[in-house]
Amino acid sequence: MHPKITRVFFNGAKAEECYRRHVLPATGIASIEYLRLPSTSPANASISYERKLEMWRAITRPIKSFVGWW
């Protein structure tokens, strides 16, 4: 992994699960911050477009302000 990567965002729970199972063990990096965002899949219709957009805007702001928000 590139040493300047400080944040990783996931497009849904499955993406996060795959990363944590297959990538994270090989990196050994604990200082990266992670945030799972709602999947952009149409199957995730329980969350409105406006709410998804608000949540996805997290990638433009400091991640620490979003810990535990979802």
C-alpha cells in the first residue's frame, strides 16, 4: 500500500468485508481510517438518494467527524 494513503472508503458492507478479509491482513497497517458508505447499488433502496448523497460527501471532509454516524 502507498504510504500516503490515510483513508479508505467502502462502497457498502461487502466491499468492506472483502478488504478486511483479503487486503488488510497483508498490509499490517493500523493507522488508516476506514469508513463504510452505503452501497450505490439500486438494491439499497431503503436509503433515499438525498441521504446517500449526504453520506457520500464524507469523502470531502475529515473522517474523524463521521466516526459512529452510521
